[in-house]
Amino acid sequence: MSSDEQSSGRQDNPETARTVGQLVKYSREVNQSKTVDEVGTYALEATVHVMDGHPSPTVTEVHQGELRVLESMSPQLESGSEAAAIARHTYETGQTVILPGASTSVNYTTEDTVVVSAVDFGIDEPTDDLTIAAPSVYSDEMGEIGTIMTARWSTLASVEEHHVKPLEYLADHVATALNNIRSRERLERARNDLEKRKEMIEVYDRLLRHDLGNDLQVISGFSDALLNLVDDDDRTTEYAEKIHRTANEAADLVDRVGDLVKTLEQDGELQSRALEPILSDVVDTVDTKFEHLSIEYDPADFDYQVFAGDLLDSIFTNILSNAAVHNDDEITVEVYAEEPTPDTVVVGFADDGKGIAEEVRDEIFQMGKKGPESEGTGLGMGLTRALTESYGGTVDVRDSDQGGADFRVRLDRA
């Protein structure tokens, strides 16, 4: 049989279609699973009951670039154990790997499959066991994710299309289901983290308003009275003015923290929202507010739906305004969208300003942290990160190609 005839698999097309058709029912169960364990269980059932020859299956999860056995019917593998050598080889090559038995002929190959020998895995004596491993792996912001579906037959006369294609089909559905579950878990963790932050902020807010707020009123009142009593002593007047000014600034900070708490409490539930109208309104508003700021922006690049709350515009406003506030000279910000993945989109803000020192980049997203030359409260970028993560996204900053800062907001697509 020629290689073209092997690749076409014309004689096996009806059998392949029948097998894939029977897998459809299981793929629905896989996609509706609530946990990764359920995904693994349905994948095993599908392989055993539907695949020709009833092979022993193994589901290996790829999560953040690490491989572990999710579920297996092979006695040598347990849930949570390291991936088998053939699964790792499949992951590294990105191809479907066929390890035929001593008496197995391979009658189906494509450019996406590779046939290996027992020697490649350190097996001295070939056995009658046949193993096929099919990958479905892709990358997102958290690293490489997906699955390796492996099926092992104790004996099989030949490898045909209906042994390979259905396994690849099942791997794709398992990978999609695992990614959806992991994304939901990540979003839930982000929500929980935000709730904890809210609780802590609310505690601080009550303490500040009740205890510190009252004390600041006393200080401000007495310092104001002191200013009216001193006449000729310039140093005393200077000190009294500093006390009065500092007390008022601290009271203003207390009010800002209170406003932040109210802002977080009022944010609505996550919904599918059109990105472009929200971003366009922010660009128009900020561009009007700062005369020395120029914004390069094409609305057509942002025709996406994303999951977010009511305060998505605050994320973009904080970043754009931050560029203008911290750069006194003329500054240009390019608002861009990276090539999206099936699950996420990145909105970037790259400016040609003075940039952000590498040693303080992580700190600027902490509540209350600010740069040494900043006159702000340090709450803007902290709020930006808190909101973005509560929507299941991420925000980071790097050097822009223009020598300034490049803020990148990654959001889940709806």
C-alpha cells in the first residue's frame, strides 16, 4: 500500500464516521462536566465502550505546562502520577504518536502522526501491545493547557484511521472541557480574593473613619485655632500651617478610601459586554481631559465581547489617566489589541513617556503603593488590578517599544 493510500484511509471512512458519531454523546457529557474528575471519567468510558477493540485509556492533563495523569485504566498508572513516556513524547512533539506492537501493521499515517519503536522508549523487547497517544494542547496566559489521550490495546492486527481520528476528536473535546473548568476555577479564586480584599478594606475604612477621622478633626481644629493665635513667630506659624495642611490631607485620604470601598461594593455581576463602546467612551473622555495627551486608537480593532462588571471603564480610565498624570511633557499612548486567543483578548496601552523603573513595577499594583515622585494616593493601580482580577483577568506592565510603559489588560472573551 502506498503512503498516499495509507493517508487517505478511504476504506475506513465509514468506520471512522460511525465511531466519531458514537463519541458525540460522550463529548456532550464531557463538555457539561462540572469537575476535572468528571471529565476524566467520561473520557475513559467513551474510549472503552466506543473505540474498536475496547482499549485501556489514560487521560493526561496538561496544566500550566505540567503533565499529570488525570484518570487511567492502566494498572501501571494512578491518578496524580507522572505522565507516561509516550504521553510526554506526544506533548513534546505535538503529534499523534503510534507505538505499534510486534505484530501490528500501521496502515494509517498523516503529517500529524509519527510512528515510534519500542527502542525509543527504552523497551528492549517489543511486545504485542499497541499504544496511540493523541494531543490537544494550546497556550493561554497561564501557560500550556490541554490533554493527551492515550489508548492501549493488548493486541491489534493493524492501525487504521478509525483508531486514530476518533481518539484525536475525543482529545479536543476533553481539552476544551478541562480549560473551561480551569478558567471557572481561576475566576472563582479571583472573586474570593477580591471578597477578602473588600473585607479588609471595609475594616480599615471603619477604623479610619471612626478613630482616625475623629482624631484628625481634633488636630485640624486645634491647628486652625493655633494659626489665629500666633502673630509674629514665623517658625511657629510655619509649623502650625504644616500641621493643619497635613491633617486635612490625611482626612482627604480617609474619604478616598471610603469612596474606594463604595466603588467595589457597587460593582455588578459579570456579564458579556461589548468592549469597543466602553473603551471608545474612555478614550474620548480622557483625551478631552488632558491637553498634552495624544491617543492612537482604532475602534475597529476592539470588536470583542468580554466578561466584566460595571466598572470595566474604570480599569481603562485609570491606566490612560496614569500615563498623562505622571508625564508632564507631551505624551502619546497607543491603545492596541493583541491577536486574541479563543478565550482571551489583551488590551494594551503603550506610551512614549519616561516609563516605570523595573524595581517598582510589581509594587505599583499594590493598594497604597506609589512611585517616589508620585503625589497621588497609590490607590488607582491597586484598584485597577483588583477589578481586573475580579473579572478573571490579569494586568501587568512592561517596557514599550517607544521607551515608555506598556500596560496590558487581559480579559476573558464571552
